Amino acid sequence: MKLLLVLFSLIAIALAFGTHVYLQSKEFDGVEISTIGASLVIKTMIKTVGARVKLVESLMPKLNQTSDSLRIETIPITFDTSSSEVYLKEVGEPVAKYALRVYQPKQNRDGGYPIVMYIHGGGWMFGNIDISNRLCEGLANKGFIVVSIDYRRTPEHIFPSCLNDNLNALSWIGRNYEKYNGNINQLIISGDSAGGHLAITTQIRLFSIQKKLLERESIPSVTHQALLYPVADFYRYGDEKYESYMKYRDNGLIIDGAVMDMFWRNFIGNNTEEQVKSNPLISPVSGLILSDKVLYSQFPKGFIWLAEYDVLKDEGKSFANAVNNASPNKLKVKEWKSCVHGFIDLKRNYDEMADAIYEVLGKINKQS
């Protein structure tokens, strides 16, 4: 009898899951059934398991880090956040630890390779350099030095820990690029989702630092940016600020309003909503004056890719519009139709991303 009850329960769950996936397939035209199913599983895990998903991550086998065409090196980093005015003050011990991974084409090139500093997504909470391994290998195989940042994550490490790690990573790049045959005059900062947010806020922090201090810390200039569906603005579940957020707040694929609320709570720590909304290092769009052309003109050339079915789409557009209002056509915007948040890993269109970076670089140094 118990076995029958278990069997019926499993059948009921399967039917409910299948019905939900079918109904969402009607709403999200063009999205594959497998993507919708994966989205439901991912959101359920995040909402029900929360921080314990990290335990699952820790048990996953490390991805193969060998390649016939690349040198791949993972480097542990320790630095003192109180050692420089570059870093924002953190709560607790000033000694910080993170890691970065360098992907280098084995064949040297005169003049060096363009450098991509890549910052993974995951709501500042999940993800790591292993998860972004395929993307970074894909870019490196197209002729880039890729430095992937395994920054400290929430909830153990709240803002500004991850920002400080990325500032330190830039300093590391400035001190070590020659060793890896990199061209420091072609430095692209890139990231997806929360990583895109950190790519934006890292640049904003650099804008406020005096040139002498940047030179003393060997922090190079970011020459280009490549942003993938970034988090760009802070707001709460009930806010009606963006059309895409209101449309996908309750049924968004991969992430929705409730997931974003959880990510933000873990990220901002004890900061109040007012403090967050006025701080451009946390919330770029609300923390900066969108009409401030002088500030937004400091952002470099680049591109931003957005997904049609994404709660974050319109805040990404808002950021891009502010940049382009200050400097027309500086940031190329592409909305990927019938795509959801996280599509770069679902579609694995790494070659297209590499081509887009070469385009903003002026199509120089492109490998066949």
C-alpha cells in the first residue's frame, strides 16, 4: 500500500511538472522545452536549498583543466584589504583570499593577445571559475588571454568583498600581463549577470580613484567592456520600475523576482534600501544620475547582450541608454530573441561572443 502511495505521489509530481513546463512553453515562444524544465529545477533548488546549493557545488568534480592549445593556470591570491585606499573597508579581518585562473594560448604572438578579465555570474552567491571554464576556454581558443576571477561570495562575504577582489585582480593583471603575453592596451572587462554588475561597478570605482594611486597599484585602464545580461539596478519585489521585471517577476525563467530579492538581501548586508539605492557601487542606475554625460562618457566602448525573456532586460537597457546618451553608439546593444537569462551557457555561443569582442576592438588580432 505504501509503495502504491509513493508511486502515485511520484506520478502526480511528474504530471504537475510536465503541465507547468507545457504552460510555460506556450508563454515563452521559441524557448526549448529542455531549457524551461532546467529553469524550473534551478529556481526550485535556489529557493528551497538556498546557500546549501554551495554544498552541491563543492561536491561536483572539477572540470578538466588541460588543453592541447592552451596553458591553464589556477592561482590562489591573498591580499590585505587595508593595504591601499583602492579597496573599500570590509567588516572583519582585512586579509582576503580568492583565486583566479589564466587561460593562455600556447603560441606566442608579437604584440601580445587582447586580455579579457571575466567575472562569473550566480547572484554573487553561486558559481565559480569551474562553471565558467568552457566559456573562458572558448574565448582563449579564439585568441585572448582570459583571466577568470573566483571572487568571494555571499552570504559569507557581503559587499564590498567581491568588488575588492576584482579591483585586486586588475592590479594582478597590471603586474603580470607580460608574463602571459598579454596586450595591456586591449583590456576588456566582461561578466554575466552578477558578474556583469561587478564589471560595471569595478569601473565606477576606478573613475573615483586618482591616477597616481592607480599607477602605484599597477591598475591598468579598462579599454573595452563586454556585458552579458547584467544586474544594473536595485529594487524590491513589489517595485514597478521596469516592464520586463513586472512581466517576468513571478514566472521568469532561470531567475525571477523572488530569486533576485534573495540575492540582493545576501549581497547588501546591513545596508538600508536608501543607502543601497544611492550607492553607485551597489546600484549603478539608481546611484548615478542618468543624465550625467560627463560620468557616463568615462565608460569604454563595448557591447551589452540582453535576453528577450529576462527580468533584468530593461535595467540593462537603462544602463546602456545612459552610456549611449553620453557617447552615441559607444555601447552596442543586442537583444537575443527567444532567449532566457543565462543563455551564453545554454547556447554556448562563445565564438559569437569572441567575434563581438573583436568587432569592438576594431577587428584587429583576430585568429582564424
